[in-house]
Amino acid sequence: MKNFILMLQFFTRIPININIDVKEENFQRGIIYFPFIGLVIGGINAIAYYLFSLIFSNLVAIIFLTFVNVLITGALHLDGIADTCDGIFSARKKEKMLEIMKDSRLGTNGAIAIFFDLSLRIAMITSIPKDYIVIAVLVSNIISRTMLVFLCYISKYARLEGGLGNLFIGKVSKSNFIIALTFGSIISILLFDYMGLLLIIVASLFIVMFNRYISSKIDGITGDVLGAANELVEILVLVAFVILGRYGLI
């Protein structure tokens, strides 16, 4: 429970006023709870969508849902994808890319990334059959956090000095990876039957390719890259729901 609360405090802005004596090993143990963090965030988003849909049109409810998601995560992952795009697409050498990613200022590539992230998210959810929006919101958050464990497991930290990403990247044991993957898979299957497992597989293949691409640029990954991965996997899952709905598979 201590490690679960720590992960909630770390990855969300949920006001949990509990002081915890934290060591670095608590973060590494807490990584098995990533799928449950996704379930909590997805659950809050789903409740927000349901409540807003009682008052407003579907599109307006989805926009509010997106806003609630930003609030509950503190835009942590949005900041990650912005910094990652600013660095990776700067066409500079590794050291300069990492320097740009560490810069708190928002560049052109980062602004474009945020715009398309939010636009695609709203467009995809709007295109999902209405009866499946809540499930899609839940599953996308669960799978995205599960894939963060996978990415941390197969990657190494790109920076020489420490950072928030260094708490997890390259420090996931095989047993913790299997536990987190099992949790994420079971919850996804319970929510979306065998399609949940299929989406886990598709997301895993994406993470492998994503890791190879980023590692070819900066010889590893950073905390910002984890944020970017989370956003991209969420959108990927939402796209999958749209495709399944288009072809009558859901």
C-alpha cells in the first residue's frame, strides 16, 4: 500500500496528504502498480465523461474529459512528449538533444506535439462508438502505464547525471516486469475480453520500435521519453478502438 500511494503521489495530482518515508527502492518496487495507476486515472476520466455527458453534448463532454485528464496528471506526460519532440526533432547531436529536452522552455516542435496530441485524442474518442468510450478511456490508460514498465525494462538511461526517469529506467527486475504485465493484461482482458490482450500485444510491438528509434538518437531514453511513450500508446489504443468500431468488431 505504501508503494502504491507513492506512485499515486508521483504520477497524479490527487491530494493524498500522507507523509511517506521514501527510499529509491520504493520507486522500483512501486512500478508493479503502474497498471493500477492507469486504472485510477482512467476511472476518474471515465466518471468525468459520464457526468459531463449528462449535461452537455458528446463532443463537449469529451473536451471536458481531456481537460480533467490534464488536471489529474498535472500535464506530466504532455510535458514529456513536448520536450522529447523538441529534442529529437532538433536535428542536433545527442548531447544537444538531451540539453534541449532538459530545457523547460517550449519550442516549436513541442508546441506542435501538444496540439496534435490533444487534437488526436479528442478526435479519436469522438469517433469511438459511444457505448465503448468509457471502456476505451479505461483500457488506454491501463495499457499505456503497463507499457511504461516494459519500456523501462528494455531500455537504459540516456543521461550521465541523475533525474526522475533514472528512478525507473533500466531498474525494473524481470519479476516486477512480469507482475506488472500480468496485472495490466488481466485488467485489460476483464474490461475488453480477448481484444484487451490483442491491444497489449500491439502496444508492446510499438514500444519495441519506439525504443529502438529513440535509442538510435540519444543512446537510451529519459523521463521525458517515458511521458511521450505514455501519450503515444494512449492514442494508439484509442485509434485501435476507432478501427474496431469502423469495421464492426465492437
